[in-house]
Amino acid sequence: MKIIKSDRIIVVLALMFSLVGMTLPALVKSPPEKALLPNGLRVIVVEDKSLPVAAAGLIFNSSVYYQKNCNSGLGRIYRSLLESAGFAGESRYDFNARLEKVGILNEFGGGQDMFYAAATGNADQLPLILESLCRLGFSLKPEAKDFDTAKNEAVRYVASARKFPQSTGLIERMIWKDLYPDQAVECRGPINEEKLAKIELSDLKAFAETVFVPNNAVLVVIGDVSASDVFAASMQQFGSLQASVLETPEPKKADAAAKSRKTEVVDFLDIEETEVLIGFEAPGYNDPDMPPAFLWQASMQDVNYSWLETALKKDFPELKNPFARYVPGRDRGVFLIGFSSREGNVSRPVNMILSSLANLYMNPPKGNEMRRVAEMMQLKNLEKRESRLERVFDLGFAELMGNFRIAESIDSAYDRVTSTDMQRVAHQMFSNDRYAVRIFYPLKYQKAEENPVKLKTLPNGARAIVRSFAGSEVVGLTLLFGVDACTANANDRRMTRLVAEMVASYINDNENRRLNNRLDDIAARLEAVFNNDSLIISARTKKQKLPELLEFLKNTIVRPDFSEKFFKTTRAKVLDRFDEENNKPHTAVVNSLIEGMYPGMNLTFKNISRGDFDNITYEMVGKFYREWAVASNLCISAVGNFDSDKTLEMISNTFADFPTGKGVVTSQCPPWAGSPLDKTEVKEIAIQGSENAFIAVGFRMKQFLNLNSREELRSTFGANSVFSHLLFASSNALIAEELKKIDAYRGLWGYYLTNKLSSVFSFYAVVPVDKVDAAKKVIEDIIAGIPQMEVSTDNIQAAGHKLRSFFNRVLEKSDAQSAVLANYLWNGLRPDFLEEILSIYSSVTIEDVKKSARENFNRYLMIIGRPKK
């Protein structure tokens, strides 16, 4: 054992007492002092001589900007720029190096209520600390590369939020929106990915000019400083900045107290554990009931033997990380109860929490328990204030919310809270039906419905189909208006084209503010396309927004805003696209092939002139639209993670009053449209505007609508898909390989399209002009060999795998799947046809392929297009 001499102990003790004696006077902490600079910057100083350090924060009010530009992700981008972008006259590298030499550390953050830049360092470096904040707050000059990096970080953040909904605050932001569905709080919701994608560097200017101005900011300095010195240094550093005219936040519209707003949303994410958050309406920051709300938080979690420990965790030991948190905003707040669980069902703990809290007011803390709760909350505040930086945020946030003294007086306010106050506030928060529940289950718990596809024909003639799509996070909705290609005359085809293009132009108009604002309100994306077979209007939205989207789309179609000026503009666009399409070299070849295979069915616009469209008037279009946009010509499809029966009922109720009428579309096609061609024929046409020639080949086959058995489906659709893979769709397609051997390959594509109107197997080869005859001979030899073509099981499997992959890739998005189902519905297919198509390839046999070769590939039409000399 080492012996320490007593005389050394005396010296050490004497030195310790001497040091304590010298530092005791410096332990006194002064109360906050506030000054207002001429440009509106508020400066708050707390003298704290206990350590020779200083912490400072420049805190900005961002709520007004967010209310006007909410959920775009711009704030998240700017937060990243604060960490990486440079300044006017100084690079970020030089700025960081200069501060690190003297030990100054910066922090950044931001949200719906505030944006901040903060710094800590040695107190004798106060001028440099203030300079760093001034440059961060008012001199940031990001370049394009900085912006691109920050935007990519924001995109990654949005993606990660769905992986970690609790820790990233995603689920809490959703609760805010559930409880307060108005514009002022809407901005607390998740970042809108579509808005984020559209943000450009130029958008930062408006953001900076709105938020980062001195009269919109609070500067807080805490440390071994003199208040008078800080005020003088602040004036020197920030005084030359110009104030700006700021908008005053609109006062919130209070809802009637009796109004019910109970919501419960269950969703499935790619997460490991079930995440649950229950939110209740709570007082705002300036509300006198804020202290009791904080004490309820303490009672539930912060004190020893809290309610979460003694009740919730005891009854449900499987729950993990239970917490209670009160979050006051400027005008309103939320009280949150959350937990995670590995169980597949959390209904019991959620119901227990709701029922327990509903009766909580009947047993508020009293006497010693009340004192203990208040003291523990005061201790928590004191612990937080030991960090100068945390106190900077506390004071700055309180000043933005109304008055910094709120933060200073909260401890004494806890002592004044009575049991009666606790009882009243608990009754207001928990004993009503104004609450929200968000439950995120792992995808592994999501189960598909046994019969996911449901079909219904409404009394007015409209047809609806829904599909429950396990794993989908959005709802896809499609409205399809069919086109009569079998019996319609040329005039009706022109009218249909023009009307469909008008609807598509109206919906796709990015400058249609009234339409786009409404879509933003219901968080929906909408687009329309006309493909000669049908007008397809596709939309995507969140599951809970589907009722609003259905009503909006119905009203938009029933009462479109089509003026005569809009009609003339759209007609001009249609004619421009018509001319543009007809001038493409391959168009004449494609049109000749279609018209030769389906004569008299008006499937193309080959013989239509501009004058034909010029003769169509605004009144004619209006009359035709009223006859065409009727229930008998409408198919509605919805795909999403929902109850299919309830969704089908919702669609039926929404469209029950859709306009009725005979309609202009029939389903009657001539019998020969689904039969092979009578003979093989080769035609030549002249084309212009091309250096190459085209060879098109088409086979006419049986339509989907006439495939009445699984055997027919296998031996036609399945087998023909194998041939499309072998002939033109594969990377090693037979036609391409044979044309390459004679140096006649310049391109190859093909289609196997089948519906209730027609069924076409066709391919198109681009060949050099001087090799047309040789290429024609190669293709004819390949076709002649199709009935005897050796097809292996490997060929069938390869085609099946590729086509299944293609189908699944197309169908992984709910709106694409919805569009496919709407097309199936229009073409008269069974509700389960999608599932049958996805499973058909595994059962296709070599004999099926041979049968198709014998029956379908004997007679064809060949079109040879040679450039005009």
C-alpha cells in the first residue's frame, strides 16, 4: 500500500479551498435580459459565469412560410445546406477551418415552427461565434452542386422515414395532420415526394427572403459574457442587416368543441416491429393549461413508478419503449402515447390505453403525489438547463411562441397547478372522441384477401372493379371511357378523339391552378391518356383520401370546365399532334398494316384531313360529350390495401348518380375480327422522311373475350407470348439474329395486343433500302418455319419468366394495376383474369405452343415500306 504524507494532504486541501473560494462568486447566474435592435432582431442574454464558455443560437420563425409552402421538403434541403454550402466570399472549407482553430462548434436544425443555427465555444471568442451565426443565417450562398447534394439527402431522408417511422418523427407528423386537418397544421405532415422532386435551386431565394431576415429571428447567448457586451457586439455584427415586411400568421379557426374527429389508420410498412402512436388534442404554448399538460406527461412517464411502468408495461410485457410526450405548438399541441411491439395484434393495449385515459380525470394526482410530480418535472427542466445550448433553444423557442418569460416561469407555474386543474385538463384532452391512432404493422403481418378482386355493375350501367392489394401503400384509381372502334363511323371517331383529348388536356394542364390546388388538398396525383381504344384517367392517393378523390373525379367529369376558347386550343393541339404523328416514317407502315387486317373498322386516322376536324364545332362537341360521358360507357377500377367489399360499396354510392344514357359505344364486332386472315398477302407502300425501309408483318388472332377456358388461354395467349419472345422480344430474337447475318438489321420491335376489339400479333423490322428483298426472304423463311419450329421447355420457361417479370413490374404500382384492371373490365374479362394471367405461364406446354403454331401462324399480311425516290 502506498502511504501519502499528511503534510501533502494539507497542501492539497488548502489549494482546493482556495480555488473554491476564488470561483464561488462566479457561480451566480443572472436572469435573462432582452434587447431589440433597430432592425427588429431580438437579443436575449443570460450571464452564466460558472464556466468560461458561451453558447449562442440564431432562431428563425418559419411557420408562415411553411403554411404557404408546406410539405415541399425545401426546409429539409435548406437544413442540409446549412451544413455544407459556402458563403459570399468564403468557401465552406475555409469557414469550418477558421472556426475549428478556436474550438467553435456549430449545430443546425429546423421544422414547421422554427429554424436554427447554433454555436458553442470559448467565451473569449464571442465575436467570432456571432460572426459564424450571422454568416449561417444571412450570408449562405449555395451553388448548384451544394443544392443537388442537399436535395439527394432530403430524398434519402424521406425514404428512411418510412423505414423508421417513430425515430424520424414520421408517425408524429401524421398524428398532427389527423388531429388538425387544416392548412396551418397540414404542414407538420410528411414531406410530399412529388413536391420535393420539383424543387429547384431558384426556389431557395423566396424561402431565404421570407425566413432569414433579422425581424423574424431571435438571438440567444448564454455563458461567461456580459449582457451589455453582447448587445453591443450584436449591434455591430447584425445591425446593418435590413428588416423585411413580414406576413402575420392567420389566426386559426377554432372548431366547435362538440365536433367529433376520431380517426384510426392502420398501415403496413417495411419495418421490423409494430409501431403505435396515439395522439390527443392538447393546449398550445401560450395556453394557461400548458403546465398541467406537462405534469400529465410527468405522471405517465417521468416519475418513478409511473403509469406506463405500473399499468401498461405490467399488463402488456411484450410492449417495448412505451413513452408519453406532450408537444405544444404555437396555437395547439398534441399529447402522445406510443410504443413498439413484436406482436401481430396491438388492439388490446390500444383499447386499454384509450379506456384508461378516458377515465383518468376521475383520479388526478393529489397531495404528496401532486408535489412529487411537480418536483420531478422541475428537476427535468433544471437538468435540461445545465446544457447552455438546450437553454438557448428553450428561450429562443419560447420567444418565437410569444414570450421568453414563459420558459423562465414554467417551474413556478408547476407549483401553482392544482388537482382540479389536472382533472379539468385530463377531461379536455382524453375524455372526448377527438383523438387519432396510427398503427404501422410490418409487411409480414399483411394478408391478402382470399378473393381480392370484386366486380359490380351499377344500376345506371357503370361497371366497377376493386382489388385488395396487400403491400400497397397508396390507392390507385382509374376511370376508363371506352371507344367504339368496331362500328363507329369516321365522324364519331373524330369526335371521340377530340373529346378525349380535351379531357386529357384539361386534366394534364400543369397551369390549371383550381384543379391542381384541389388535388393538393386531397394529396392526389392525376393524369389522363387517350390511346385510340379508350380514355384512361389514372389517379393515386392515400387510402384515407379515396372518398374525396372519388367525389372529385366524378364532379370533374360530370361538370368539366370546357370553354369555347379551351375547345379551340385543344383542337389545334390535336391537329398538331396528328400532323406530327403522320409525318413519322413508320406511321404509314403501321396504319397500312392495321387497316389491311381490319378493313372498315376505323382503327386509324389515315384518311382524315385537317378540314375534317375544322368542321367540328364547340356545340357539336358538347352534345357528343353528354352522350359519351355516361355511366354505360364508364369503367371504374380501384386497387389498394383496403377492404374490397367496403371500397366497392363506396364507389357504387359515389357514382350512383352519374349521368345515364344510351351511350355511343357498343360491344358488337364482326365475327371475322377474331379469326385468322383468309390469305397471305404482301403489299408495298411508299414512305417519306426515312433513310431506311420497313417490313411489317401481322397475324390476326382470337380476342381475349372469346377465350373461354384455361386450355384456350394457354394455347393462345400463353403460347403466343412464347413466340413473341422467340421472334422479336428477346435479346437474342430469331428475326434479329437472322437479319444480322446478312447485315440487314437496323431495328426490330413488335406487339402482341389483344382485347375485345381485336387481337394482333405483329412485328416491325427496320432494314437498309438495298437489303429489302433479302430481308423479306429471311423473314418469309422464318414465318414458314414457325409451325415446325423446335421449341424447348427452356424456351417456354425463359419466355414465362420474362413476361411474368414484365407483368409484375407493371403491376407493382397500384395505379398501373388499376389501369390494367379497368382495361380488362372494359374488354369483358372475368374479375379473376389478372390472377389467371399471372399464373398461366407455369402451365404452358410444348404441345400448347405447337397447337398455336398450327392454328395461328399460317396466313399473314406483310407491308413493305420503301422510301420515295
